[in-house]
Amino acid sequence: MHLAKQHSVKQLAAKHLVAILICTLLCLPAVPAQTIQQQPQTAASSDVTIIIQQDKVRFTAQKAVAEMRLQVFNQAGESVFDSGLLETAEASWPLKATNGETLKSGLYAYTLSVKEVGSETTRLRRGHFIVDRAKDRDGTDKLWVTSQNESGVGTELTVAKDEAATVAGAAISNGSNGGSERTIGQRTEIADRDAAGRTVEPATKSAAKEGKAEAATAPAATVGQIAKFTTATVVGDSVMTELNGNIGIGTTSPTSKLEIAGQDGLKINGFQPFLTLVDSNAGNARGAIQQVGGGLNLFTNSYLTGANLQAYFRLDNSGNVGLGLATPLSKFHVLSGPSQSPPRLESSGTTSFAAGWDFYHGTTGKGFVGVPGTTAGIAPGEMILFGGQGTQTSLWANTFRALTVLTNGNVGIGTANPGTKLQVEGVGPVVTTIKSGNDRAVLALTNSLNPQGYTWTLESGVGGQFPSLFGIYNVNANKIGLTIDGNMLVSVKALQITGGSDFAENFDVGAASVTAIQPGMVVAIDPVNPGKLSLSHRAYDHRVAGIISGAGNVETGMRMGQAGTLADGKHPVALSGRVYVWADATRGAIRPGDLLTTSTTPGHAMKVGNSAKAQGAIIGKAMTGLKTGKGLVLVLVTLQ
């Protein structure tokens, strides 16, 4: 008893709440004046349909709309929801505030502004929502929507909806009382009804039932044109034609069972509408076209029967195309199942390119990926990636061949016939880059000649321990070889030079002629040109600097210099080590172990004959002999 009484009290309280809200609704203005946009406005017509769904209220315009906006206000005149300006013919309120919070039970005012295409003014529709939440009472959520139309044109609609029933009342104009209207549930007297609300038929209606009404007029009709009532009593031609069993709309000569003429000839309006096509010659196999959220779905029979849920095509509202998936993430997105074949591009042509893809950037840039035919000079099955412009033929002949993959696995970049697993060619500097976004960049070189499989790496950030170093790393021994730091300092545990036997620096050497300067000649400091040398031409010259390296097929071992400064030049001058020197034995035969100094013969050395005069002018010690005349002598350079 107590529970039943409590439930009855709750029901009574809910009814009181609704009654109070409806009374408030009738007393309140539609929306505070300060919330309306300051622009020319008129009342919106009945071209807007109000549809209540379980989780939202939709306002749908029936004419082309340039702008639409829906605003909702609480009883204090505060905005709780604003759709903003929409360039669509539909505005929805999800029964929540703009920030997503669920609204409580109560009375809310709304303003719907509509600006139709080609119109300079914005028209308004105002009304109220009464939200009755199930959590505030027993039962289910209820929503009342009212509409106030200032123009007096069209139909006002009040709708209430819950899980059990839907109730709708419409203001009705009988056309005979100057537009007086009545809403179902109101006590307004309307012609054709008595005080008790019973229908009273006019005399013309009664007469019609008795066969006394005026018959419909049937003027001369067009052959083949389907008739329609042009007035209440007159029958005339419609836009529909019948010809040989074919129906035409907007055309007088249909050639199929149904032919519709006009740019917007067929429109299916509804929630995610379908157009289904049935092939009676194939067991009534079906196909369907569906409109969903501004995009299109194209379904096959195997999808519609559930046999293959990837057998459909999706074009979404952003222009992305998907095959076998509902949400394509790019302009063309293909989903293949584990048991399905990968996407395939095939051509039956016999031209240079049997199958391929063209890629454009703007109107000029173009690339091409393709499988060439035999006439292209490459065997079928090989892949080519081009970069450039023009047609396939001009790409083949004139533009840069970006990538070629041969059937033997060789890959060529910039070349049509790579002879190795990777061959890169180009014009001018050819650069290959390996870059890591968050770790070291490594080029690993592994050979199988050693049973252990030896691996060396070239690394930027050696071993992951030295981020600023470039070097060579022995993976098997876990040891760092040669490294180069950011200041170009080269570090190595041991250095063995096998290409030469001396240490030289670069100098510019002056002479009477360039041909007079040869490897093996003795040079001295030039007192006139700072930083430069000249061929020695005096005996016991204390300005002796060294010997030009490279004579007698003994190359320079280590060469130093700094470009762009005085410490640079064209000729390597040996300052230490073993080199061949041009010598003159006129003043005495040269034997191994003899000290050598400068002579009066330009660029030539001679045996030291006066030790006192030779101090500071000694070039080094002879390691081979010269009995007479002029010739090359191997000398151990030790300037003293």
C-alpha cells in the first residue's frame, strides 16, 4: 500500500510539473530579444519540418538553404546551445548543452533562423521545448516541442514522444474562416464542426454523396499523357507520359520502363535511403546504392547476403574512396582480407607500358609507376618508377628514371640496367642519405667469407655512445675503429700508410717556368713572396725548405695543407721521410750515408764538402749513391 501510494504521488508530481511548464510556455515570450542576430528577418515558413528522434530533435528545411542556425535558451534567457551558422539544410539539437552536458527537465526556448538561397533576409521560427526526464519521475523521457510562426503561413506542429507512443497535433486551417486555425486538444470552434466537436458536412458534400454534386470537368486530353486534377473539378495533363508501356516524367518519348528527365530528376528522401537493383535473370541477385552522411555506398549481392562483408565500395563526404572498408583514410584505400588476393592492376595492351599508375602534382609535376611491355626494352615483370613530365612515351625517352627493379632482383636508381643489387647513377653530385629520426644512422656491411660472418658498420653516432662522432665500428669485436668529430678531428688507434714514404705539406713554388718544377727538386724559402718557395740555386743555402715529393715512383705518404690560406699550394714538399732528390755529383761522388746540401745547380742537391758551411743547410742523408753527373738519389730527409 505504501509503495503504491508513493508511486501515485510521484505520478501526480510529474503531471503537476508538466502542467506548470505548459502554463509557463504559454506565458513566456519565444526568446529574449537580445539573443537575435541584428539583421533583416521575417518569420520562417512551414518549409521546415520538425522530427523528434530518441536522442535529438531535427529541423529540416524543404527548400535550398544558404544558412541555418539553431539557438536554445533556458528560462533565464541564457544560451545553452548554439549550432552556429550551418551551410546545410538541417540543424539538430542533441538534447544537450553546447559543452556536452545533459540538460535537466524544464522549459527551454529556441530560435531557428533560416536564410534561403537567393534571399537577402533571414526568416525566424520560434518556439519552446519542454524536457521531462525519466530520472526526475517514473516512466520514460518525454519531450514537447512547440512552434510559433509569425507569418501565419503553413502548419504549426506540436509533438510529444516516449517509448510507448507518439502524439502529434497540427494546427489546421479550413480555408473558410479567414485562416482561423485550431490545434488538436484546443477548444477553438472551427467551421464544419458543431459545439461537441462532431463533423458537420456542408451541403455540397452531402449533395456529392447523393450524386447531386457537379461532375468533374474533363477537357480534351493529350494522347499518351497521364491525367491529373488541375483543380478540384478539372482534369488535365500531367508531366507524366506513357509510350509503348514506358513511363516518362518530364519527357514525351521515354525509351525505358521509367525515364526521368531533368537535372534533379529522382530524389529519395529518408534516413540513409537505399536504391535497390534486382537481377531476375541471376536468381534475383541484389545490388544497392545508399546515401549515408553525405557519402555513397555501393553494395554487392554478396555483401547484402552477408557472404562477403568487404564486397562494397565507399565514397565518403570528404572525397576519400574505400574498397572493402567503411572509413577510408586516404583518397584511395583498399582493404584485402588474409585469404584474398592483393589489389591488382592489369592491362591487355601491347604498348611500351602494359599497366601502370600516373601521379600528378598540380598541372606540371608527374610521375609514373608501371610494368613495361617487351617493346620498352625491358622484360615483362620488371617495375619502373619515373619522375618528370609528359606522356608515358616521353617519360621513357626524356625524363629521369627514378627506380628500376629487374627480375633478377637488381635495383637501379637513375639507371635502366643495374648490374648490382643497388646501383645509383646521376649527373653532377650524387648523394645518398640515410637518416634516423631518433637514433644513429648505420650502414652495415657484412660478408660471409669468414665463418663467423664479419660485419663492419659506418655510423653517424658511433655505437650509440658518441652522438657527435662518425666512424667505423667492428660489430663482431664490439670495437670502434676510425672516428671523426664535429671539428673534423680524426682519431684512430694506429695508422699504417702504404701509399707513400714521406710527410709533406702543400706549397706554391715559383720558377722561371712551370715546366722547370719537377718532383725531386730542392726548394728554398722565397724571401720576396711570403709563404711561398722557389727552386734553390745557391750552395749551402740556409733557406732550404725540403724536396718536392713524388720522384722515382715514391708517392707522398701524408700530405697536409689548409685551403684558402698561405698554408696551401700545388706542390707537396717533403719535410721528412724518404724521397728521391735530383743531385749533382760534379763536385764529388755521392755515397750512401753522405750528408746532402743545396748546390748552385737550380733544384739540385750535392755532397757536403764543408761541414762548417753546411750547418743549417743540410737536407738529409743519402741512401743511394751517384758517382758522376746528375741523377736521382734516395735521401732520408732530416732538415738541419
